[in-house]
Amino acid sequence: MLASVLCLSAAPLHADDEERVHLLEDFDVISRASGYWASNATSATRTNLPVQDLPISLNVITEDFIRDIRATTSFEALKYSAGVTGGPTIYDGNLTMRGFQTDNVYVNGYRSFGTPTTISLDRVEVIRGPAAVIYGQTQPGGIANFVTKKPRFEDHLDVSLTTGSWEYLRATADMGGLIVPERFGENFAYRLNVGYETRGDYQDFVSRDIFEIAGAVSMILSPRAVLNVEATHVNSRRNIGSGPIVDGFRTGFVDVPSRNNYWGPNAFVNVEAENVQADLRVEITEWMTSRSIFTRQWRKQVNNLWGPNVMDDLREVPEEDLTEASFFNVPEGWAVPVGQDLSSDAEYFSQIFIFDFDTGGFSHQLQVGYDRDRRSATFNGNLQFNDPEAGFGGGLPSKYGDLRDYPGPEEMWWRTRNYPDGDGWVATFFLRPSANKNDQFYFVNTVQGMDDRLNVLFGLRYVDLRQSVTSGGTWGQATTEYEDSTTVPQLGASYAVQPGVNLFALYSESVEPNQTRPTVDGRPLPPLKGEGIDLGIKLSLLDEQLNATLSFFEVKRTNVAIGHPDDDGDPEGDLFGIWIPGGNARSRGFETEVFYTVNDAWQIYATYARTDASWRESDVFERGTRLGHYAKHKATLFAKYEVPEGPLEGLSVRGGIVYTSDRFGADFGEGPIRLPSDVLFDAGIGYTAFWNDVPVELDLFVENITNEDYLWGFGNNRNFNVNRRNVQLSARIRF
């Protein structure tokens, strides 16, 4: 392959416009989007294909829409997406889709430990349902693929400055164009995105600082070879907030001021991450193309969490002791210090051959690929003081007296590691290195025929699952190995009953390791399996002004690990920590999304999803028990109007509404945590003027106008991600 590239690169570096457009199809997805609607997607099959023809339920969140809702994080960009809600942790990458929790976050087609900010984000492509054939190890709810900005073969500069509530400030620069055109012509282009963001919060002690720099280069090496290389660096620090305190032993909220942050002033999460990707496309013949993709990721995360013991009944805490929301003002015996040091790196390599050919009136695009997946991570220092009489997480014994007299974090960590067990407390220390080494082979064939009315997609992937995890703590450490293999299929078809009206059906599967949890005989659990069925209709009418998808789905998940029913919690017992593959769950429902470009002035985006996910078989939960963290109903509407002409030309107004029904979390024996439903309203107004033919934009946006207690996600430990009313004023200049 290297020799062929060298030979090709020796050819004259001049490709005509038609060849350039053809070669850049897989990189330049920007031109495929107009406003809120994107007609093409790369996620579903790793090639740029029309959304209308794909028998898959997916939607594309475009850069224009991300900007109009003023999303500053990747997951804020999913706020209006049908059926997508927050997952059970405060960290990026945790979502609930189609009733199932998922951390299937991808960046440019490959699994990622985190997501880019919207500083370098071009679009988000959301695929619903199992997607193992294209992406290998996945979870059944679906995936979100975050696509970063690619070079444009024209000079441009886009600068913006935003200020707003809670001391918010954001500055970004997006620049690019041709590289030394007098030497290389129109064959080399670059793009550079730089941004800095800082903000506070309505809660005490909460702040966030982010710096990101992302660069990309596209090189037409010859009329038959294109290389795209990009790299991203993100450095973020945030002092985290607790959100409203929820009592895990009863349903409802504790009546304390919402500004209180029970983590205190010293809780922070620091992240430093890098991502590098090289994508080489070589047209070997007119019917055969090679893609070689190499991705490398590094991530370092440090968590320092201080706060009251959230496992106790917080209703017993006097309100006056939480008023200042400080670690030092909670009663003695209420502190749980937690320090976590997470480091991870990943290396992916994909070799894909794409064959375009015709047989008997049908056109084929056949992909044959190999994926090499190498990931490792180390999770250090989950340190907690535990009172054996109260159980895990019982809090600091009162013999230490007033917490204000207790040593600081450095000395406390030292004592945790070195003080002997017993004497009323236990020091717990976790060290959890893990490694994944997987080799996978797959093929996917998309077939088109019957005057382009019939589109069939079918594929098969062989997945080799290998994983090693070390875990432990108070009762020692153990390393478990996991190795298994399986084959997963995908089969779907789309048929145009008339122009712009496509019926589609899809069967797909997912597979993932079962976290190497031990069974009675010491062998690993069988892999988690998912299978899904979609039946639906896609519309593209009124000269593509109206685009809609309606999908009815059923997704099943089997081999869910659950604790052994005879485990009595005794650390000395034979069944302590033993798991069985006894959990099966099912999700049913339907989703609809509508994009309507009424005319050049009006754009409308509306969604609705109804989901019913429950346990079907479990030794822990009764049949029909609802799964946690998902909303049965979610409905959204967003509209934008731009004055097309007259004295107010350049003025635009927009607004949106998001309804999310109630959600349930963990059940500690006396009823699950319940998040009530909420209705959110957003609105914005913008004006674009021209200064020497340079567009200058001013924009005012208000998120959560009614100041609703909006909780994006929540978890068993009651960490919340909460947004209150947020006002942003932006200025943008484009050259």
C-alpha cells in the first residue's frame, strides 16, 4: 500500500474539479448539509450515502442547528434529538437511547473516551438501534458519532465571541484554506479551530474552563489518492456540582436550596485528551478503492470528590448545615473523600476495500474490512472511608471529631493507604487496569436496483472479544480474563413506493463483553447481546423541503449480568461478588423526526419518541419492571424565521420547546429515585449586517427561559447535570 501511494504521489498534483469532488466525498460532508437538514450521512455505512435510501433510523444534527441552539458541549447538541436523554453519570459519553444506557460515543467513526467540544464539531450523526456490523463492540440502544470539521478548499476565517450568565465567556476562531497555492495549486488545504471557554454556575463552587485546538489537513496526492490528517487537543477543568439532592431511599427531593453543592469547594474533574487520525483513500481501479484509517487517542483524567456521605438519608441533615454548601459545614461523620486517577489510550487501525460493480441490473457497493482495536485504561485510587457497621459508604466514624480538625486531602490520602484496617473503619483502595485487544473482519454490501427504487443493505461481522480487567479493594485484588468470539449480522431494505416515499425494514445485532465479572466456576460471563427490528417510512417531498422519518422498533438485550440471587452480602461467603447472566430486557416504541424548510425564510425541526423499556427476565427485578434513566415520552419543536427582504432583512428569530417525561433511577428497596417531567423553552434573536461585504452577526439567546430545574441526567450516587436559565450574547465575523 505504501509503495502504491508513493507511486501515485509522484504523479502531477493537479486534479480537475470533478475528480476532486469525487475523491473528497468521504471527507467533505459539509456540502451535504443545508440548514437543519443533511441529505447524506457517513456513519451508517462508513461511506457517504443518501439518508433517504438507507434502511436505518438515523438523524444528523448539523453545524447550523448546533450554533442556533447555542450548544457549548457535545451533549447539549443532542438536547432536541428524538428519544435521547442523559445517562447515570456526570461524565461525557453516557447517554440513554431507546431505553438502554450507552457509552457508545464515537469521534470520526471510532470509539472515543470522550467527545470534542462544539468548537471543532461539524455535526453529530445519531444511529438508533444495534450497529455492530459497522462499529463492532456496541450497545443496543445506538451510537452517537461526533464528526469534526474538515478542511475546505477555499480561504475562510470565522471569529466569534460570546458572553453570558454565570460569568460565561467563549472565544473561537475557525480558519482555513489552501496551502501554498502557488506551489501546490488547489490540492492542499488546511483547517484550524481554536477556542477557549470559561463559565461559572448557579450552584456554589461550580466552574468550567476548556481550551481546545484542532487542526486538519487534506491533501490530494494525485488524481487517485487523497490523505486527510487531523489532530485535536482538549484541556478542561471543572469544579463539579451536585445538583438537587435526591433521597435514594424515598421518592422525591430533599427540601434544601438548589444552589447548595454538597460536594463542597474542592471537588474537580481535570481532563487532558489528544486524538490523532489519518485517513488515506486510494482509487486503485475504477471499481476498487482502498481506505486505510489509523486513529490514536490519549486521555488523562483526575477526579477529586469531597462531600457528605450520599448513601445516608439526607433528610436527616438540618437545612442550616447545608446552607453554605461546604464540605466543612456538614455534620461530623458525613464525609466521603474520593480520589480517582484515570488514564487511557487507544489505537485503532482499519483497512477497507470498497468494490463498485453491477450485476443483472443491480449496482453494488461492497465493503470488505478489517478492524484492529487496542485499548487500555488504568483506574486508580477510588478511596473511601467505610464504617463496617453501616455497610459500604458508611462515612467517617465520629471518633475523629469535628471534620474541620481533620487533616487535609494530602494527609488524608496518605492515611487511607497506610492506616491499618480495623478500629472502627476500613480504607478501600482500587487499582483497576484493563486492556482490550480485538481483531474483527466484516463485509457490508449496499445494493440498488429496480430503477433505483430498491435499496438493500446486508452485512456480517466476525467479532473477537478479548479483555483483561484487574479489580479489587478491601477484600483483595483479582485479575479476570475474557475471551470469546461471535458473528453478528445486519439485513435491511428500503423500497420507494413512489418518489420521495420509502418504506424500510431492518434487522441488526450488537455485542459487547460482559465486564469480565466472575461466575461461580470462575469463567467469564457470555457476551452481552442485543438485537433490534425497525419498521418505518421515510419521506422526502416538496423538492426535499419536507423530510421525515417514522420508525417503529423493538430492541432486546440478553445476558445482562446480575448479582447471584443467593449472595447475602457477606464478604466471607462463597457467592459474594458472583454474577450470573440472568437479565433480559426489552424496549419497544416509535420515533418520528420532521425537517421542514417551508421556504428560504422558515425552518422547522420537530421530534417525538415513545419508549417502553422493561425487564423481561431477572432474578432481581419483577417482570415488567421499568428500566432506569429513560423517558417514556420526549417531544421537541424548534423553528427559525429569517426576514428575507425589506428594512428588517438580516433579522432572524428562533425558539424551541423540549418536553421530557419522568425518569427513574436506582431502587434501594423503598422505591426508585424519580425525576419529574420538565418542559423547557429556548428563544433567540439575531441580526446580520454587512461591513465592506463582510458579514457581522449579533445574537441573543436565552436557554431555559422559565428557569426550570432542568436535569439532563442523574445517577445512583445522585450526581446531577443541571442547567438553569442562561442568557448568551454573541458576536461573529466571517471573512
